[in-house]
Amino acid sequence: MPVFPGITQLDLTGPHEVLSRVPGVEIDLVWKTLEPIRAQGTGRPGLILTPTATFESCQRTDMLCVPGGSGCIDILNDDEVLAAIARLGSSARYVTSVCTGSLILGAAGLLTGYRATCHWASLPTLETFGATPVAERVVIDRNRITGAGVTSGLDFSLQVISQLWGSRMAEMAQLSLEYDPAPPFDAGSPRVARPELVDAMRAAMRPLNEKRDAAIERAAAKLRRPR
Amino acid sequence: MPVFPGITQLDLTGPHEVLSRVPGVEIDLVWKTLEPIRAQGTGRPGLILTPTATFESCQRTDMLCVPGGSGCIDILNDDEVLAAIARLGSSARYVTSVCTGSLILGAAGLLTGYRATCHWASLPTLETFGATPVAERVVIDRNRITGAGVTSGLDFSLQVISQLWGSRMAEMAQLSLEYDPAPPFDAGSPRVARPELVDAMRAAMRPLNEKRDAAIERAAAKLRRPR
């Protein structure tokens, strides 16, 4: 799992917790260096996460899983990281993401011609990378498995366990995590949330999303040029 | 939020992500020292979490939120940490926990006479600390708010936001986190999981739970003695 400054930590920590319930699974947090990074956070700076491998030391992986977060904008502009992710993805058996991690996969050229999902507020932008955006919680297209926004990482990783180790292993993980969700409101998706809330959220995200769109345009233009 | 070796990281990172969506919220990870600790993990040692305050430097908090995990057994045996948690809890406006964090609250004397919940596999043991175990996802009794196992931390923290900042703030957080859960199986609680799975999980947890029970007995006996 690549980790980076400004990551949405739950995009990473959710699947990390779920996948760790499978005996023998080993997960590395991979970044340029082993220095601790700060996740996205309001007010007090966000959670400190510590990489366990570098892109240089991690030459291949069975499964690449890319988390998202506002920090993904800097990654979309970072050719060094995109090249490392493209390299890891090209030999991985499974190429996966949670939330806006799919934009990073797209910018690395790993979603061209695939159906994929993303955080609802960024989903349509996947098309810029030649992917087909699908408004579902978890989207599986051949060996690409993508999850929607943040908390979808739980459903995503249970689906991954089910695909790789069978449904009984996934059910055991779900039971150990007491994943029997009871959200107090019906507000978790623009499909069900009150339109006023969706409009307010879109307005609040506009400055960030304008930066995101510019980064996507640059990354997609580079993809179209032969390397 | 106290943090400790062998913590179930999602007990902490779930509420941390959700509560961080409220502007102005500041969350410290508190431990004896500022040295990084390792969360619970199979195979490769678990996620690295880094404390941002010590029990000495953190003299009070508006809300105490104690996560759980297999490492809670060592905390139940650690009078220094239990005293620090009792101190923080005595002046906090809200005393809360996720998963087996409620056992730590109980051992610190903070749940005596309160209704509370816990991970399903540990719920009955709350009674040893004079609490009333309640098999619900989130239990609110006066200023005590407790969540059930691991993933309940999401529902728990949305309920906390709703109580403290109103339902609109909670709905906005839920929408930004795309918390519209779709578990692939109906296995997240002993209420709905196949009995064979529940039996297998109980059997797998037995060695750990015997250590837990011994630690609970010792901690409860100390509580009953005047300090």
C-alpha cells in the first residue's frame, strides 16, 4: 500500500485492518523514504503513519492497493511516484484502490480500458484516464478491484478476501471485526443524502477539486504521450 | 485517545478519521512515551502508530476515547496506565470507548453503575466491573458512550458528532466518508452469523480470552479494594 502525505488514513487503515485478519498476509506501507508522514487532517495535523518499505526496496507485490486523500493531488503531479506505482502494478496479480486512489491508478496508466469506481465526488473524472466510471461500492473488472469513498475500504477488502481465500475466510474476518453496520443517518451517498447536503459538500470541496482537475489534466496528457 | 502496543488500530483510526471531519477537533494519541508502538497484527507485525502526547503531558481532555485490542490485556494489568485513564476520565465531559476499550474503562472504575457495550466476544465480562452489558452497536448512558466491536467505531463516532454538534454535522461527515455500507455477507455479529462460524471464532479466541479473564479478575479485585 503506497502511503503519502495528505493521505486519508482510513482509506489505508480500513483495508489494512481487514486484510490483516487473514493469516500470513503481509502488508507494507511504501513511500519514497521511511520517514513518518502526516495524514490529511483538519485543525491539529493528521495521524502519523510510518512507511515500512521504500519504492526502491519494494520491487514487487502480489497486490497493489492505493489509498486516496487530498494528498493524491501531489501524487498526480509526481512522475517518480507514478512510475513506481506503474511498475508495481504491472507485475501485481491484483491492482486495487480505495477512494481517490483510483485516480492515482488512472494516472499511472493502470485503469485504461477498465471499469472502476472512486469517491463519489471524483468518480466522473476517472474517464479522463480512459476508465469507465461505475457508481458502485466495489467494482471488480478482471484483476482490477476498486472501492468507492473512504469507508468502502471495508466492503472492498472483504470482497478481496472472498475472491482470494473464499467466502468463509471473509465471513470470519467480518465476524471478528463485528462489521454489522448501523449508520445513524441515511446520508452516506449522494444517492440517499438530502440534496441540500450534497450541494453544500460539493461547494466545500470546490477549491480542492479545481486543483485536482488541473492535476488530472496534466497527468492524462502525459499518459497520452509515448514514454 | 490512549494508544498502546497490541491495539486494534481500526478501533482508533476509525473514530479518528470520522471525528477529524469536524472543524476544530484536535485528537491526541496518548501513551507513556512518544516512541512509536506496533498495533496488533498477524504475520508481519502490525501498523506503526505514533503517540502525540504522554499521560504526563496530557492533563485533561474534553473527551476520553479508549480503543481496544488484544493489547488491552496488558493495560488491565498496568496500574500506572489505569490510574492515568481514571484521572483523564474523571474530568472529561465524555468518557467513551470502542471495542474492548470498555474493559479498560471498567478496570479504571469508570463504568461502575453504567450501561455499556463491548466487542461481542467480551461483552459479558463487563459485568465484573459493575457495568450492565448491553448488546447494542452504540450505548449511551449519561456521559458514557461505548461502541461494540472494531467497526462500530464508525457508527459510534457519528453518534458522538450528532450528540455534540447536531445531526447535520454528522450527516456531512457521513457523506464525506461515503459511509453507505454494503457488507458482502451477513456475518458481522453472532446474532446473524452462521452458528458454525461463531463457534469457530470462539474456539480460536479461547486462549486469548482466558488470559483476558484472568486480567479482568485481578483488575476487578483491585477496584473493590479502597485505593
